[in-house]
Amino acid sequence: MKNTFLKLITALLIIPFACNPKEEIAPINPCDGQKEIKATFVMEEYSDDTRLDNFWKYYDTDTSIMNSVRFTALDSTAQSYTWNIGTETEPRYGKSFTIDFSASRTPKRIRLIVQKKPNKLCFPFDDGLDTIERMLYFVDRNDTNIMPMYGIFKGISTKNEKLPVTVQISKYVSPSGFEYNTFTGFNDCTAYISGGTLGYRQYTPWEVNVRTFFPNGVMTPRCNLFDVICKLPDNTDSIYVQYKQWSRDSTLHLFRGTKIK
């Protein structure tokens, strides 16, 4: 009985010390995740062809081949957005809008002023305003010396990774004076992308911007390509091409190459 009593007293003395002490909860920092006001924005080439909605890829860029450019402020919580576009005498307002520059494709200075209630607790010197300026340039899609997507690219396709492939995107002028964009490289074929009348086009639609070039199908006896999308994903000389070939099967192939000329 005595041993049992001693064991009980010992257990009662040990239990409180065996428990973990109450963990201290760190105070919440109200400034965690808070950011200063920034008037950052993107400029994106915009296609007016609704047939291309499923294919069009938007990229932030300071250079456009298209006439239409979409401007979007990245801060969606601002109280006001004031834009100064080139030499326009009146500012524009709103978080996002599109402008058709077909009447004037000269370089434009784009200024965005964003205003919102400042967070003085986290940023005591924030005055609630921020301004950012960027330049917007235009490139003639028919200028083979400037056109980013024109060139010769050499690389490997997942169709046969042991066989190097050379892909070329270029401009061609027919003897009759029609201008085309051409896409060559797969199946030893040439696809005439655009230009002339519908009778001379091998397929529609097609479109190109600074970093993306694609048709919705290339149907010639040797090509039989479809779902072709060529992308320059960054400012390097790399190109990525996604394509299928009806004459073989519907397997999706990927080509990755580097511009050699």
C-alpha cells in the first residue's frame, strides 16, 4: 500500500513537468504582404480578328506589329488611373483600354499615374501617388530586317530528336507582285501564309505579332500541317513551334530552335 501511495505521489509530481509549456504566439505583423503603390502596367498587341481568340497569345511588350495595343494597370485596387498617351492633349482614364494607332505608328511615350489611399502605417513616406513611363514602338510586319519572327531557326523536334530540323519564316513576293509570309521546314514543304487574294492563300486565318506567329492549318499536298503555333517566348533568339501532321497522324510535335540567321 505504501509503495502504491509513493508511486501515485511521484506521478502527480512528474506530470506537470512532462507537459509542454504553452507556446508563445508571435504577434501578427499588419504590414506582412502589404506593398507600396506602384503604377506598373503592361502593353499588349491586340488582335481584332475574333477567329483567333482561341490561339492569340498576349505578352507584355514595348514593340508592336499590330495597330491595336491594350494597356492594363496591374494594381486593381487604385482609386484612379490617369494615362498620358504620346502627344494626346487629353488624358485617358480607367484600369484597362485598347487604342488603335493605325493613324500614327510613331514611337509613343506612355505615362500612367495611379492614386490610392496610402498605407501610412507600413509606408509612412507614401504620398498615395506613383507614376511610371514607358516607350511604345511599332514595327512594320513587312520589314524583313526588323521583323522578329523572320529568320532561320535550327533545332530538334520531338518527332525525331536525332534529326536536326531547320525552320524558316520569311517574306516572299510572287512574280505577279503578291506578298506572302512563308513557313518552311517540316515535311520539306513551303506554306504560303498570307497576302494576295483569298484565291492565292493556302489557308485562313493567320496572324503574327512580335512574339507569336501561327496559322490555323496548312493544307498542301506535302505539308498537311495544322495547329501550327510559333512562339518567341522572351527576348532571346529561341523559338518554340507546336505542330501536327495530318498525313502521318494527329500527334502533337514540339520543335525548339535557335535563330542562326
